[in-house]
Amino acid sequence: MDWIRFAKSGKDLTGLRGRLMEVTQDELQKHNKREDCWTCIRGMVYNVTPYMDYHPGGEEELMKAAGIDGTDLFDQVHRWVNYESMLKECLVGRMTTKSATASKGES
Ligand code: HEM
């Protein structure tokens, strides 16, 4: 099956059942493994774990952006790729604008 069909198959690709969350830097960094991989592109955080096997550039390349802001890496290779449309079902949420210190102690 190709990625677009897989992504539209109705599976819960983020594990969040469609809910979006505000993602802190700390949280993003935790998801830096092959089996649990998030990356951030232009402020939006995506769970790219299900996309791993489908990425035309391969797993190793995609893993370079694991748990970090992958915008620069992404732009260096393929600025024109429509990731927003491709990864719509993988959207976890937006990076929080709060600084790590400001959000400490908040629940
Ligand atoms: C996270 C979202 C990403 C998406 C949706 C994505 C999507 C794609 C797509 C659609 C292609 C094929 C492009 C084409 O043939 O014109 C591709 C190729 C490639 N991607 Fe990504 N990519 C992502 C992230 C990354 C990152 C972070 C890197 C590097 C660190 C990367 C490295 C590459 C490389 C090296 C190729 C192969 C280029 C080639 O052989 O022609 N990608 N990617």
C-alpha cells in the first residue's frame, strides 16, 4: 500500500485519537527512537513513526530529525515537499511558545 492510502485508512497514527497537544522541547526530545519518532517542521510536531517505512529518502535520513526541529534538514533536501498534506494524519500538535522555565510548575 502506498503512504497516502495508508494514511487515509482511518488508523490513529498519532495515538492521540485526533486530539492536538502543545508540545514542549522536553517532550519532543523524548520521541527520538525508530519506534517512537517525532519531529518538528515550522513549529508543527509530527509523529513520523508510521511514515518511516514509506520515506523515499529512507529511515536513516528521517531519523536525523528524530526528537528535534527538523526544519533545516528538511529544507536542505526538499523544501518543495508538501509535508503538511502528507503528514496530516501524523500531526501531534504545535510547539509550545512557553519557555521551559515558564512552564515549570504548571500542570
Ligand atoms: C518529516 C517529514 C519528511 C517528509 C514528509 C519527507 C518526504 C520525502 C519525499 C516525498 C521524498 C521524495 C522527494 C522526491 O523524490 O522529490 C523524500 C526524499 C528524501 N528525503 Fe525526505 N521527508 C521528510 C524528512 C526528511 C528529513 C528530515 C531528511 C534529512 C535529514 C530527509 C531526507 C531525504 C532524502 C535524502 C531524500 C532522497 C532524495 C533523493 O534521493 O532524491 N527527509 N522525502
